[in-house]
Amino acid sequence: MIRTVSAGLLGLLLLIIESMIVMKIKGYHTIEYSGIADFITIWAMNFFLVFSIMTQLLKWYETKLNYKKRREGNI
């Protein structure tokens, strides 16, 4: 649950950062999306990107903890 909400918020933050970068590079003052559907599509892509990265980091961290516990148990 927390990972989903965090990914949603970070996806929105990533969308804002991407928009700022495009505005800076192209010299625009605003970015106009064709409609709410385009905005949500880009947000969804960012959401799934952030969600997959967070999932992979969580799996890596769990594996690291399990390895450390097994190693300490063998000593």
C-alpha cells in the first residue's frame, strides 16, 4: 500500500521534473498536454517505472538482510 502511494507521488514528481527539463531545454514557458488522458498516460508510465524500481530495491534489500542473517548464524 505504502509502495503504491509512494510510487504515485514520485511518479507525479518525476512528471513535473521532466516537464521542467523540457521547458528549460526548449525555452518554453508552459507545456500544454492535449488533454487529461495524455497527462494520465505519462503519469502512469512514470508510476510503473518508479514502482518497478522500488520493488527491485525492496527485493535486493530483503535478500541482503537474509544473507546477513544466514552468515551471522553460521559463525
